[in-house]
Amino acid sequence: MSDKEFVDLVRAMRNAQTIYFRSKNWSDLRYARDYEQRVDNELRIRAEADRPKQAALI
């Protein structure tokens, strides 16, 4: 995922959270959680990509 796509995903997540906090509707909560999970997964992928790889000992 490109940086622009990630930024757009975070914006969509924040928008979904705002909608939920205003409405307290169960379906809005599900959308917000779905976006949060997508953002968390992308952050996990980016953290693993930045982690240095261990060189083989043999």
C-alpha cells in the first residue's frame, strides 16, 4: 500500500469514528472497527518491513 493510500485509509477511519461517536449506532461501530483493523494491519506490515533482518549464521 502506498503512503497516499494509507493516508486515505486513516482519513476514512477517522471519519467512520466521528460518525459512530455522533450516532452511537451499532452498524457505524462495525464500520469504524473495520477501518481500525485495516489501519492496524497496515501498521504491522510497515513495522515488519522496517525491522532489520537477521543474517543467517551458517
